[in-house]
Amino acid sequence: MLVPVMDNHKEADQDMADNSSDSDSSMEDDTQQEEITTLMKEVQESPYKYDSHVRLIELLRSSDSRQMLTESRETMNKYFPLSPTLWLSWIRDEHQWAETDEERQRVLVLCDRAVAEYVSVDLWLEYCQLAIGGLAAADGPARVRAVFERALTAVGLHVTKGALIWEAYREFENALYSTLQEAGGEAAAEARGRVTALFRRQLRQPLVGLELCWAEFEAWLAADGAAPDANDKRNYEKALERLETLQPLEEALTEEAEGGGTVAAYQQYVRHELTDGTPARVQLVFERAVLDNCLSLELWQAYTRYLDFELRPAGDVTLAVHERAVRNLPWSAELWESYIRAAERAQLPLERLEDLVSRALVSGLQTPADVLLVWLAWIDLYRRRLSSDGRKGAELMVSMREQFNKACEHLAQAFGMDGDPECVLLQYWASLEAANGCLGEATALWEDILSQGHDKSARMWLQFLRLVQRFGTAEQLRKLCARAMERTVDWPESVYELWAAFERERGTLDTWDQMAYKYRVRMKRVEALRAKEVEKQAEEQQRVQEKLEKRKQRDVERRKTKRQELRAEKQQFAKPDSAAGQKRKRGSEDAEDEEEEPRPAPAQRTAADPAMPPPPPGFKKPAPPAADGKPAPPPGFKPPPPPGYKPKEPAREAPPKAGEEGGSTGDVERDSRTVFLSNLDFNMSADRLRQHWQSTGEIADLRVVKDYKGRSKGFAYLEFTNIAAAEAALKQDHSPIDGRPCFVSRLWSGGERPKAFKYNTGMERNKLFIKGLSLKTTADTLRTKFSEFGPLKDVRLVTLRNGYPKGIAYVEFEDEAAAQRAVEQTDQTQLEGSTILVAISDPSKARGGAGGPTGAGGASGAGRPPPRPAAGRGAPARGRRQQTAFVPRALQKRPDQAASGDPTAPPKSNAEFRNLLLAKKD
């Protein structure tokens, strides 16, 4: 009976474990479902939250909600362009679920949508592989070739990855040739010819792996008893030569940033291709740039500008790039404006253009200036389109007034009076009304403009006057000039100049006299107002100056009162019979006060006087004479050491303990595979360090040293599993991590400490010191500006401990001539709104070298005053007691005594001093 009972217990335990596992799984599913529900509600309320869309898609992929996943992806793609990674996961999921030919065709349509958003080699390679799956159809080979040809057009010129498409295309054609090779005939020869043609087309392009392709081409021809001809060899050599010129640019893309090239690196690449490349190569570099930097407004503007004005007339390719630009940066009014004008060049229907403007106005433009820019672009387009249709005059203005009213109402509802503070839209409207013969409507619009607070501005009046001068009558202009001169406050002289010029050309003597009289009367009032304003400003300045003087006087009184309080406290504890000491204290502590009347010296007291105060604390009576009658040695006297005495050697500096900066752990084998990392960013995490160094070798341990608050100290210990990895890490000394050089060194195991890294302290004629930079200036901005003068080696922004910039930087060139040119052409110029100072780096003079005083950071600055010595270091400070004031007067040397000594005489020993003292006593 025992066995069945045990079996029952085992079955019960198993059932309990299964139930517990099911319960845990159910709880996890409930938690995940709650998060999915929350995220779905969040993306419905705020559809422009990118991270919420990505997280929702991740959760739905782990669940079985296929339909919800597809809908979430479609919703995200409605508001954002998907990254190549998101497109690949979507395509592969749909391909995995596809069972019918119709579903497989939808996957290919999805591929078309993906490659239209981003020109990615990975996306095109996936598209080609999926297209091969439909090879069994009647026109299957033709469809696959069409996809491959599109891929070659899009990314076949990609220097580092384009060979992947070429190789996949050749493998496809080679597989077709293998099926026809046994049968032979014309079909097999044609298939072999297609493979040969692909080889020759690839060998004309500067792609990585070109040597391997040439070797395969030779082997391919040798199998048929042929060899490459002279033309093939020439095309191959030209492609190799071209590849050598592109290699440095490709290396710059990989060195500047880990996830792709920086904006500055791609800009340099684009400039090179604009000079030596073809439009197809330029367009591909731009596509790679916006793929790696999809939020760079500068790159998108350069790309669309190139397409608009270099590949004219505008076509589907140009409009597609504009569409992608505004999808990546929907808040940029400049991109929307260029898109509207490109659509106008493409002569799209007016309905599509109106839809485009409507999209721009609801795309999230932030400022009134952005919205106004879009409206102006639309009104320009609308006016040109109506004019081209033959409308003009009043007929044209009927339609234009409707658009102007829409724009004004939209700006007023969205921003109020801040929508168009300078009335740019109303001025445009008024000019258009006057040009089409509607001067009354134009005058009414200008009256509206002046009523919005611009009636005292001479600039606004001048624009109104010029409009009436051009389209109105002389009488209208004279009346308006009189009003303008009477209302203008800031500069009525400008109104007079316009009026006088008009009277010279078309007026009479009477009209001139009337104009001159009105001007004199107005200027008397204006000059009186200006004089009052000057007096008011002078009074205000005087009040400010009086406040400053009163504040200074209060500060002086406060400091004087403080000194008197401190003097009273010191006198309270001072010795009453030391009048001379009090006098000295008064002289040193109150050197800036006026001299006081001399006080009578206190009466002298004898030792028997009972009123004599007790001696101060620490006072010692003089020692009694010795038994032999000789006086006792003075205080501090040390007898000579006994014969054979050897002083103790000073203790050597102990090596640092384990865990201190650069210290070893005591384990020789472990120390040999451990390196010390310093100069790290204080905000850098251990995960970021692991990510950076994992490519060097397998990491056994990483210890970031922190202070008592848990903050990084800027250095760490990195332990590898083998010594070879540690040696490889040492070779990467000074390599940048997130733009900051990381110093890599061995552990210090005692003995002589290795020399720490120091920047060069001498003059470096190829390095520039720059100060006065804006705090928003980046290293990329400096690299772009100074690379115009020659190749750069390094650009370093000096930052504080918290990572904020100091406004100074160093730019190092490869040669001195380029640095000198940069100094001559950039010193005291504007950069991002700040005036920068540029000089040759000379840190030695900044530390008071022989070359004279310099400014901060090492730039030479001859003619500046030397730094004032600190108190107690070369010059006594005011109001402070000198060091000799604490030495007894008996031991102080007078100046003549100090000068009378022989500086070359050897120092005396303790015994000689003792004999000298005893001789004086005798």
C-alpha cells in the first residue's frame, strides 16, 4: 500500500506545480494585457508619441494578436516613417503568416512601401529574396529581374554594401544558367551572357570587394576558355582608383559615430561627390546621410535643394523626397514651404496643392512665423495659378480676398495678436489690391494696419506713402504725408525726405512752402519731446548713480563697523601692560582708518604689585642656572648626537591599495589582464563601457570607481579573460568614447609610478586655441568651419565636470600653414551669434613663462598686465600681519644685519651655536 500512496503524493505535487506555473503565466498575461490596453489608449490620445508606438508593437508581437499588431503598425506608419528595423520585422512577420498567393503578393506590396521610405541595402536585399519566391509563375524570372534592377538603381552604388545586391543578382542568374546548362542551346548561352554582363557592370563600380569580384570574373571566363579583354582591365583599374579616393570618406563615416556617419562627415562626402561624382552617386550619398541622420534639418534641406535646382524639372523622385522630408520633420515650416513650391513646379492640380497646405497647417507647426510662412507660400501659389488662367483685376481679387481672409482668421484664432505682429499678410494684401486697381480697399487695409499700434512708426508710414505715391493721386499723397508727419514720433525726418522729393518733382512753390512750414512746426514739438526724453534719461542715470554711491557708502560704513567690533574683541583679551603690542596691532589691523590721538602709556608695575595680572596661559618661567654655575641652554637647544649615531631613513611611499587609482590587486596574473581606464565622462554607465569594449575581447569584470554618493569618479578597472585582450585594449589609448578621449594604462604594482598623460605645455603651431564660443556650439560645427582651411587631426571642446561646455576649444590641424590661415581669417569673427577669439596654442606662456603673460587657455596675449601676487607669496597683503610679526624681536634680523652676513659661509652646527652663546654670556 505504500507505493500507491507515494505515487499519489507525486502526482499531487506535480499537479500543484503545474497549477502554480499556470497561475504565474496567467498573471504575466494579465499584466501584459493591461499595458497593451494602456498603450493603445495613449497612442489614440497622443498619436505623435513615437516610443509608445514602438513599445505597443513589441508587446503585440509577443502575443497572438495578429490583427491588432497589423493595425498598430499601420497606425504608426500613418504618423511616422518606420525605421528599416521595424520594416524588416513587419515584412518577415507577414511573410511567415502568408499562405496564399494573394497574401504573398501583399508582402511584396509591403516591401514596395518600405523601400519608398528609406533607401536601405538590407530592405532591398530582403525584397529581392522574397521576389525570388515567386519564380514559379509564368513571368517569374522577369519580375525578379525587375526587382533586382530597381535595387541596383537604388543601392547598387553603395560603396560598402552595394556588392551584396550584385552578388545576389549574379547568384540568381547563375542558378537559372545551371538549370539550362545541360540542355545547352541558345537559352543557355543567353543565360551565361547575362551573368557575364553582370560581372562587367559590377567591375565598373567602386565597391568594396572589387578584387574578389575580378578574381571570380577571371575564373568564370576561364571555365569557358576565355579571358578578360583590355577594356575590362581598364574599367577595373579605373574603379579601383576611384575606390581609393572614396576609402577615407567611408572611414570617416565609421570613425565619427558608431550608429552611422555624422552630419559633418556626410557633408564632406557630399561636397566630394558634387565635385567628382555623378548625380546618381550624389543622390545615394544624400540617401545614406538622411538614413543615419533622419532628424537633421540641414541635410534634408540640402538634399531637397539639390533635387529642386539640379535635377529639374521636378518629377516623382523629387516629390517623393520632399514627402519623406516632411514626414521625418513635420514641424519644419521651411521643408513644407519647399515642398509646396516643388509641387507647384511639378504642376500638380490645385486640389492636391490645397490638400498639401492643409496637411502642413495641422502638422504641428509651433510658432506664428512658421504658420505665416506656409500661408504666404500658398497665397503666392494661388495668385500665380489664377494669373496663369487669365484672371486679373477685380476678378482676381475676389478669389484672393477669400484666401487672405482664411489666412488672417487662422492666425488670429491660433495666436491672437501675435499671429502677425508686423502685419506682413495685410501689407501683401494691400499691395495686391492696389496693383489690381483697388486702391480704396488697399487704403482701408493700411488704415487697419496703422490702427494696430503702428501709427507712430515712420517705417510703416513710408510703406503706405510709397504705395499711394505709385498708385494714387498727388493730392492723396500730400494729405497722407501731412498725417504721417503729424503722427510719426520716432523719425519724422524720413517722411519729410519723401515728401520733399515728391514736391521737387511734381509740386509748386506754394505746395513746397506749405510742406516746409508743417515740417518746421512739427520738428519744434519733436525736438522738445526729444529734449525732455534726454533729460529724463539723464535724471534716471543720476538716480542710478546716486543709488550706487549710497550702496558703496553703506558698504564702507559696514566694513568699518565690523573692524571696530573685531578690534574691541581683541583688546578685551589683550595684555594690559603691552602698550607697544597694542600699538602694533592697531597699526596692522586698521591701516586704512584715520590716525587716532596717542593715548598715555599705562603705569609700570613691579613684581610685588598685587594688582599685576597673572601670566598668560602657556607661560614658562626661565630655567634656573646649572649646578656648575653655567647658564642653562636656551629653549629648543638639542645636544649633539652621540658617536656612531645614524639617523633613520625616511619611510618610502607605499604603493596604493587595491581599488585606488592605478593600484594593483596583488594578483599578478589578474593584474596582467586588467587595464585602468581614466578621463571617463562622469555620466557614463558601466553598460555603455561594456558595449564599447566588448569588441576588444571577452570581459570578466568591470569596476567603475564611485564616491560616497554613488557618483562616478571618472575612472574604472576593466578585467578581460585573457592577456591578449588587455594588450589590444592598451593599443586603443586615447580612443574616443562618445566624443571624449579615454586613457588606457596598465595597473601600477609599486615602484616608480607611470607617468600620467599630460597635454603639451609648449607652443603648438598646428593647434588653435578658441574662446568666446557659444555654449550651443558643437564639435561638428567647429569641424565644419575650420576644415575649410586644411585637414584636421582633432577638435576638442573643454567642458566642466558636469559636462557643460566652458566656451573654449582646441582645433588641431595636420600642418602649421593651415592653422595660420585659420587664425588670420577667423579671429574676431562671428560664429553662431558669438564673437570668437582664435590664436595659436601656447600653454607655457599662460603659466607665466619667459614669453610674458598670456590669456586663459594658452593663447598668447602680449601686452597684458602680469598677475598680482597672492597675499603671503611675494608681497604682503593689506591689513594682514606679515610672517615675521610672529617671530620674537630677539630673533628677528635687522636689514643691515641680514645684509652683513656672508652668504657663502658654511652653516654652523648646534655645538658652534652653543659655544657662541656661552661666550656672549661670559
